[in-house]
Amino acid sequence: MILVTGGAGFIGSNLHAELYGSGRETVIVDRLRANGKWRNLRAHPPSAIVDPDDLEHFLASDPPIDAIVHLGAISETTASDGDLVWRSNVMLSQMLWRWCAAKERPFIYASSASTYGDGAFGFDDDNDIDALRRLRPLNLYGWSKHAFDLWVAGQCAAGRPRPPQWAGLKFFNVYGPNEYHKGRMISVIKVKYDEVAVGGPARLFRSDRDEIADGEQARDFIWVDDVVAAIMFLLAHPEVSGLFNLGTGKARSYADLARAVCAACGVAERIEFVPMPQNLVGQYQSFTEARMDRLRAAGFDTTFTTLEQGIETYIKRFLGRPDPYR
């Protein structure tokens, strides 16, 4: 039995679908609420759904959990309630780490490429505590993820109890089905599809940096199936521990992305540039690119989906159909 926090969310529900299809039993920790998130689970109902407020009590009952995959978090890059983010993204993660250490269960958790800030110190997933301390996240969300990465490094350096396997995954820009409940945090691919599908242009932010042309801001975009493949690899290889980037290793521009959306929709390329919202100026990552050496060296050899392949699959298999859910 695998416990997946955030299991009704975007990445969590895609992971759950894979586990369900392979015959694994899943307990999901999440809140469905009223925003339609239940549809992420419609084709593959879980064994149980545990409210996050009841999680500690549930774990105290000593359930037969084989591993915890911790994906639940407040993930909005514009989040501003520091106390709530700390409780949700750091304290909860620490509790789960300690439970897995005490029960000798694997612990896989979501970190984020937001921990790298503006990229001034590169995108090397070195989990040495001194290397981590050099990073400067640009927002509260990234800082909270960084704080937990640092805490984990400190636990390991001090020789304190740890799970028999632990792996933190620094997700880069993940996109794919079942993200429709995310509101402002939905992937730019889905937003551009919505614009183009109704006959409009793909609108991109103007650059807020003189040295980067409009549309040439670049991110490492990764198709959600590749993320799920990495998590499944870790679940199958309990000897692999560490902090790992999870991107494709190749940055692509927003202009490339917009062109791929237009092509997948079968329309002529049409791109317009709009001012960047003031609340993002100075907090916007204009370039991200994962170094993938460490996860590759650990044995993960999946060939990553190209941006064009992923966008075409997303649009033709999901967004362009009446039921876009997995």
C-alpha cells in the first residue's frame, strides 16, 4: 500500500492512476472540496481518502503502508501566509519523515526548482548542506521547499534517524492532464491552448530583463508521465536515496512553447506580448534547466518526452476531447 499526499491533485492523481493500473493499493491524503478535483480520480477510485487534518491520527493507527510519496503542499508561487505555508510545507514534511524513519518505510517527497531562485548559482542538485545554503529562492513557496531540503541535509549530516530510502525531487515545470483545478497555477501550456483554441493569439509576458528578448524566457518543461516514471523508478529501487532534479535537462523558450501549441491545434502561428504583472516582476524565473546527471547515474534511463511531443499528446489526447481527464 502506497500513501500519496496530494493524491487527488495534478501529479498525485497521475501517479495514483499508474499505481492503480499496476494493481497497487493507494491511500490518498487530500481534500476534494468543491472545485471538481474528484474528477481526477473518477476513472480510478482509491482505497481510501484521508483528510490532511486526520493524517497524524491515521498514521498512529499503524496502517500497513509500504511507502509514502509526499506531494501535498501549498504550491502557489504567490502565496503570502508564511505561517500557513510553514505548517503545510515544512512541519508536515518533517512529521512524515520522522514517521518513515521510525517505521523504516521509504519516503519520497516533492521539492521544487523554485528553490534555485534566479539561477545565479546554477541548477545543480547537490545536496551538500553548504551548496544548499548558497541558494536564494525568490518566493515564499520556494523558500519553504528549500527549508525542508536544508532540514533533511542537516538530519543526514548529523547522523539522526532517517528513512531507509529517502528521495527529494526538485520538479521543474510539469504539465499534463488533471491540472484543471489549479486556477492561476495551471501550466502555461493549458493557458495558451485555451487562448488559441478560441481563435485568439498566444499571449506571452514581455521580458523583465534587458538581456532576454520577449518570448525567449526559457524553462525546463517536463511531461507529467516522465515525472510519474521517475517516482515509479524510485519506488522500485529502494537503494536509491538523495536530492534529485526532475526536468528534461533542456530549457525551451516560451516562444517555442507557443509555436508548438499553435501547431498541435492546426492553426497559423500568432503570438502577442503583454506586460508582466507587477507582482511577478523581480520574482520571475527567466531561465531554468535541470542538471540530470545524478538521477541518470542512479539508473533512471527513461527518454524524456520532447516539448513538441508532450504538447501534441496533451492537446490531442486530453484537451481537445470532451473528457480531458486521465
